[in-house]
Amino acid sequence: MNLLTQQKMYFDIFLGNLSNKIKSSDFLISDDSCTHRLVGLRYDSQTMQEPEITIVCARHEMAAAKQIAFTLGKRIFQKSEVSAMLFHNYTSGQKLRCQDYNEVAKVYAKFICSKKKI
């Protein structure tokens, strides 16, 4: 396998993983310019457990992540303070800690209200 084929294979794996994580998110939160960080969240209303961080993207992943989110119809809320707090304190797969509920709940409320209008 030559280097170009191997790089394409790794890139396809990266995009597939990114796509699956974004697909499993209820919505995404980014910085105000939508260029530095992106964090996905999922809440299971059946178990009523704390929300889970589904994806944490840095600047170098943003272009691909935004394109996938747009294709999947996922909402991106631009809240710099919330995205920074989540980006610096969590990794994919972690549950949200109690002290961070308040800020995330405000964004969740906007998400729920936007779904009802559609």
C-alpha cells in the first residue's frame, strides 16, 4: 500500500468516526466564530441521566465537522463561554458534572424550543 492510499484510508476512518459522533449528538456548541472548538452533547430522556459529551473538536477538525453537521441537519449553537468550558474540561464519552449543568441547561432549553417550532 503506497503512502497516498494509506493517508486516504486514515482520513476516511477519521471522517467516519467524526460523522458517527456528530450523528449521535443532540446538538453541538461552538465558539462564537465557529472556528476554534466544537462540542457535541447527547441527553437520554429515557434514563434521565446527565448529558454525555459525544465529541470534542479542535480547530483543525472544524471544517469537516461543520460540513458533516450541516449535512446531518444538526444545530450548532454559538456560545463561546460554554464551548470553552466544555472543551477544556471534558473528552468524548464523559458525563457532564453537576457544577456544569446550569450553563448547558440554558442551551438545551434553546434546542428544545427550536425543535418545537420546526
